[in-house]
Amino acid sequence: MRVDTGMPDQGMGRTPTAAERERRAAMEIGEVVTYCGRAVILLGLEPMSVPDRLAHVRDVESGEDSRVPFADLEAGGGLAPVA
């Protein structure tokens, strides 16, 4: 359970720039995006109302599914490969 102390969260990192927010807003399900330098397919997102929301992704090379912080994704990978 999260308790609002009125203090900013610790370890939040820097605030994304307007350009970064715009690129993330343009991400679509099924698109290839980048996470930690790896190409991943965006499979789903938690609602925008969820703090620190996660994205469900699949690694293009390994096929491994994982949940990662949405804020760490980078757009611009193109469409997912079709098998």
C-alpha cells in the first residue's frame, strides 16, 4: 500500500523532456521499441492512471516476455516481425 507523505518520491530520476513524453505517447501495441539497448515488442501497458506503470514486452531475439518500467522504453523500432 502506498502512503502519501506529501514528500516527493526518492530515486525518481530526472523528469522526461517534452520530446521524450511525446515519443512515448506515440508508442503502439505491436510496435518494436527499445529497452536497455534491446529490441522488444510492446504487448501491453498498464493504464495511465497507474503510478510507475509497467509495460508488457517480448524480447525480439530471445522471445522472453517480461514487465518493464514504461518510462524506460524508447520508441522508434518499427513494426514487429511477422512469423
